[in-house]
Amino acid sequence: MKYTQLGRTGLKVSRLVLGTMNFGPQTDEADSHAIMDAALDAGINFFDQQF
């Protein structure tokens, strides 16, 4: 996984982002957790969560 620095924060985030807009009514809790676990296993540490 490639990472980039997030502005001047010193945080390194993955260049790939997991968008979670469809989590909730469209995706049950168990599937949501499985998707997030797979993303973390792949090195993704940047999650876009919007309500």
C-alpha cells in the first residue's frame, strides 16, 4: 500500500480510501465489519464516513 502525508498533521494515510456511504440500510453490520477488516488487512487506513 502506498501512503501519503495528510497535510501538515504528520499523519500518513493510505492513498486508497474506503468510502462507507452505502453502509447502514444497504449493508448489514456483519458485512460492514467484514469489508472494513478486509480494507485494514490490505493496508487501507483512510475511511470516508459521511452521514
